[in-house]
Amino acid sequence: MSEKIVLALGGNALGKTPQEQLEKVKLTAKSIVDLVEEGNEVVVSHGNGPQVGMINLAMETSHNSKENTPDMPFPECGAMSQGYIGYHLQNAIQSEFRKRNIDKSAVTVITQTVVDENDNAFEDPTKPIGSFYTKEQADKVMEEKGYVFKEDAGRGYRRVVASPKPVDIVEINAINKLIENDTMVIAAGGGGIPVIKKDGELIGVPAVIDKDFTSEKLAELLDCDTLLILTAVEKVAIRFGKEDQEWLSELNLEQVDKYIEDGEFAKGSMLPKVEACKKFVESKDGKRAIITSLEKAKDALNGNTGTIIKK
């Protein structure tokens, strides 16, 4: 049975440099096109952590060393990362389509994600971006630009930005129309470019939206059947890394709540994935969410592996 799926790629599906990424996405494309070949409608989302950090650092370094290089705002760095990751993905996916004689196109939509300017995350920025500074350097930049810096594990000071929750996706109608015209869409890269609504305009803000939460919002707005979150492991585990570690094949919402309350999922890695899955499953009856690895995506979709979360 064919399904409408948002497939959220983890960092392991992409490379940390353009050269590494160009090779990695060839394997990624094969796993994605396997699902399309079975008749599924697939929308691809992805992270951008290393990539946007690299772009931001390059722009920052260039600006600090040459007076004529403009200071590049963080939302624009996010847009650049969406474009370059999207280019690599659509290039690899289209090549795979041609190899299999699939008459289909792939296109990247530079995506803006609406956030609430009153989100509590803006009061306590926690997401580190950019390069390391000494205390004196950080104080100087804070005074000049109003940035917030925090000490990072004894390695120096880094700028931190907010990580608000997604409220809406600006380009959702365009994405829907592309899907209706049998086009595979790559969207909401890196959680989307965060924008707030102000006086009838959309204004970019320096923030990082968790890509799992935006992938959930995308799947919800597109009325997808399945949210498929791909990561480095085949299944979710409780007591992860301990002698009595247990891999989980299926979870209901009561179990998810209990494990979250017990602190079973790490904040920076598995927790947002599980929380995003829970939100999607709660959005409408009949929805399911799956967490698995890229290599096992097809098997997980067919119910043979992965962690499936249902009501």
C-alpha cells in the first residue's frame, strides 16, 4: 500500500564537507528512491548543523579579516545551507531516477518556518553557532552587536541563539502543488529559515529550529500517513549504552510519556525525535511515526524493523 511520507534525514546521511556530502548523498538517494519505486509519495527534509556552522564561520572569518566583506546575518546563512544541501540531494535523486527509468523530478524549496516571537526560547538562547572567542573578544562583540555568548565546555565562548518551536510553514501551498504534479520535494532544510510575522511582513530572526519538529509540522500540514525519522541507529533504546540496554520495536503514547518522564532519551539526540513522533501521532487518528536508520528505511516502512510509534 502506497503512503505519503515525510522522510527526515539525519546528519549521518550528509557529509561534513561539500566533497564528502557529494559522495554520501549518492547512497542516500538510493534509499529514498527505493521508497518511491514502491509507489510512495516522499517529501524529504534534512538537518544542516555542520553545514550552516561552516557557512557562518566562513562568513564571520572573512568579515573580521576584510573590511569590505559584509556581515552575513544568520538567517541568510541558513538559506545558503538549504540551497547547497538541496542541490546535492536533488542532483543525486534525479540521477537515481534516471538509472531506474522513473519519470519524476526532484526540486528543493527554500523554506521559511514561522515561529512565535514570544516563544520562551528567545529569553534563554541555548544553541551554539559560529566560532570560539575569548572572554574579551566575546564581550566586545556583545557590546557592538548585542549577540549573546556563553562559555562552551571550557573551550571558549560561542554565540548562542534561540531554538523556538515551529508554528507554520510559509511555502506549504507551493509544496502541496508540486507534490500534486508528481514532483519530489526537498523542503524545510535545517528546520527552515526562522521568520516572525510583524506588521504584515515576514522577518528572519537568528535562531535554529530543531529539524525533527519542523519535519513533524511539515508532515502534519501535508496530511501525511507516516513521519519517518532517520538517524544513526536501527531502533530506539531504553537504558541506552548500559548492560541491560533494550531495543524497542513498537511504542504507544503512554509508553512514550513514561520513558520521557524517566529521562530515557538524551536531550540533544533522541528526545526531540521521540517528541516529534509523539506530536505527529497525536495530530490525527491513523498516523504512525517511525525512527530507524537510513539503510533500514524500506524494511522499517514495511514493518520489519525500526521503532514504530502509534496511538
